[in-house]
Amino acid sequence: MPGFLDPERYDLLAAFGVTVRLALWSAAGALVWGTVLAALRVSPVPLMRTFGTVYVNVVRNIPLAVIIVGMSLGLHQTMGVALGGGTAKDTGFRLAALGLAGYTATFVCESLRSGINSVPVGQAEAARALGLGFRQVLTLVVLPQAFRTVVTPLATVLMSLTKNTTVASTIGVAEASLLMKEMIENESDAIFAVFAVFALGFVCLTLPTALVLGRVSRRVAVRR
Amino acid sequence: MSAPYGGPPVLYDEPGPRARRRHRLAGLAFLAVLALAAWWVLETMGERHQLDAEKWRPFVEDARVWTAFLLPGLRTTVEAAALATVLALPLGALLGVALLAERRWIRAPTAALVDLGRAVPVLMLMLLCNEAYAQLRDIDPDSRPLYAVVTGLVIFNGAVVAEIFRAGVLALPSGQRDAARAVGMRGTQTMAYVLLPQAVTAMLPALTSQMVVIVKDTALGGEMLAFGELLHQVRLISANYGANTIACLTVVALLFVALNLLLTTLAARIESRARHGRKSTGAVVTRTPDQT
């Protein structure tokens, strides 16, 4: 076994643990915020639609690195937002998760919106004929079907999110890529071996997501 | 289901007088929430002296902020993105053709390679390239970040472009391949003379939107490898112009948004031409497999 795999020297599992936790928290945030954004973009209130459109088109065109650095340099260090305080490590983690969620939500929103567009018009018309209002049409009839059609695109978004957690290393969150940076600087004779280990780690994280969500997608698909 | 813009709304009834009043109230409540958020942001910025005129004025009055920092940063960003695009296209085309090969022993390893290239975070590729160049190649340390950033981007986007190529060829009507076969073309000829030229038109929109991803990913090098692109300038400017971090971040973010909106508009125009042009098959690939 090569020396760099010694858990005493480098705690690989802890680093990947941070990556997984970061991915899970920001995925939860992105799914919730992305759904809200999608609802805003199809709502009958013009101001809400405008806000949703502007938010999505601005935020998804800003590089994630700018957002994450902005979270740390701007929101935290300049504006003094600590998100509940605690150690610098915890704050960095929360700032990164917030940035990742706000950024990924735009992609969740766009997938969901195409899902909403793929629901046949008759579904909403039937719901309205029964006297349901906008909120009921959306939450009881349209969104449940939209979610079932966009499982595969959402899986792609979540896999990108998992890879994007590496950007958190720019503000010093101790996730996998920061450890890799340290390791390839120290273990200069084994940089490709170190990289292979980390690449394998990411394949192990994203591949099961693709397989599981692929099965889920087939199981929940709406038959038409 | 049609979008709520244009045409009658689908998700809600045409609003009557009462519904319109309700919508107006909801709009006002939403406006109040937005105003509250904006007030908090401005209040905090005011407290921390981020609204002071001298923090924002340099961007309008001092030409040196632009000539010494922002424009060189923008140029480096565009250079790296253009270089990465130009190099990723042929690599992706080659891999894409290999993905469509009739022989399994070409197709299967390529597919594995492409999947691997897309599964690894770009940032990790850049870090590896940076270290590998430092050890194995005799590159001037000043230009090493550019090499590392471009190489990382080319590896990742080569794999993505390969997928776009494959999707572009598969999106063509099957009659094209059949017709080429019917006039006696072989597999390679069919690909080179019939399928690829048409597939290029079909995938131009997807390729253009992938360029947005490339532009955004150059910013990774700015933070981790001290690559002198746009984001890297934030720290330099705020060090020189009195800690105007928020102003710098805002300007840099807006520059990125403007650049990317330009590319998106271009993609939309190309897409509508590809869809409706008389010479095209109408086949279009719009989805980029990796929106990071």
C-alpha cells in the first residue's frame, strides 16, 4: 500500500465526509429554493415572474467561484454575516453550502420548468374545471407530475453539484479537493496515483447517484 | 403545457376583477419582502462603509482600474476560454466519432474514457495539471497557471463535446444514414460527408452554451492557482482602492454576466436559425450534458 494512503497522515475519509455533507445540505437547499423559483416563474403575479426570471438569468451566469468567494469575502468578512457563528470551519461550511444551494437552485428551477411544460395542458385544464386555484393546480396536479418527469435531468444537476462542492476549497472548506491539493504538493513522486484515488472517490460518489436515480426515474415515470 | 407568457394562461383562470385585486395584493406583499431584503443589505453595507462614494467612484472615474486590472483580467478570461474551446473541439470531435464507431473495441474504451473525464471535477484536473507541469515540463512559472487551467478545461470539455457530437449525429433523421448507404458510401464516408456536416449545425447551440460553462470555469484558476483572470482581480483592486470588496465583486460578477448573456443570446440566435433554416434538417441538440 502506498504511503499516502496511511490514515494517520492524510484523513481521506474525513475529507470525503465533508464533501458528502456539503453535497447533501446544498442539494436539499437547492431543491427547495429551485422549486420555489420555478413556482415564482409560472405564478400569476407579474412581479414574482420577473423576480424569478432575473434571479435565474443573473445567478446562473456568474461563475460559482465568484459566488463562493463572494460568500466569504463579501457576505462574511465585509458584511459580517456569520450564519449562526461557531468556529471558522463551521462558518465556511455553511457559507459554501448557501452559495452552492443558491447557484444550483437556478438549474433545478430550469429543469423543473421544462418538466412543468411537459405536463399535458389537459391536466391543468381539468384541475381548473374542478375549481382549483393556482396554488392547488400547481401543488396537487402539475408539480407532482413534473417532478416525476425530471428525475433524470435533476440527477445530472445533483451530480454536477457533487463535483461543484470542490469549489468550496477556494474558501478553505476542508473537503476532498483541498486535501488533494495538499497531498500532491507533499507527495511529489506520486501525483498521478493521488489523483487516481480522488478521481475514484468522485466516481464512487456520482455513479451510485446516477444508477439509483436512473432506476427511480424509470419507476416513477408518468405513462402517457 | 404552454408557458404563462403569450397565449392564455394554463395554470390559472383568466383573472377577473377579484382575482386581479388579489394578485395585486400578493404583488405588493412580495414587493415588501424584496424591499425589506434590499433595505437590510443597504443598511449593513452602509454600516460597514461599503456604500461610501470613494469605494465605487474608481470604477467610473479612474481609468486605471480598468486598464490595469479589469480589462487585462477580462482579456485573460476570454483568452483562456477561447484557447480551451479551440483545443476541446477537435479532441471532442475525435472522441465523438469514436463513440459512434461500429467496432466495439473502439467504442467501449472511448465511452469509459469520456465518462471518466466527465466524472472528475474540473478543479481537481486543474490542480493535477498545475503540479504535473511544475514537475515534468519546463514551463515558465508565470504562464504555468494558464497551461494548467486550459489543460484541465480541455480534458473535461473534450469529454463533454464528445457527448454533444454523439447526440448531434444521433439527432439527425435516420433517412440520412440510409440514403448514404443506399448510394454505396462506406461507414467512414457516411460519417465524413453526410452525417458530420449536418450534425455540426445541429449541435452549434449546445456548443455555444457549453462555452458559457468554459468561461465560468476559468474563474476556478483565479482562486486556486493565482491565474490572473477576472476573479483574481478582486483581491488586487480591493487592496489598491481601499477595501472596496463589495464594489469589486459586483463589477466582476456583472462583467461575467454580460459576457455570458452575450454567448447565450448568440446560442439562441444560432438555434432558431438551425431549427427554421431551409437547408437544415431541423435536428437540434440544445441540452448540454454538463451544466456546472
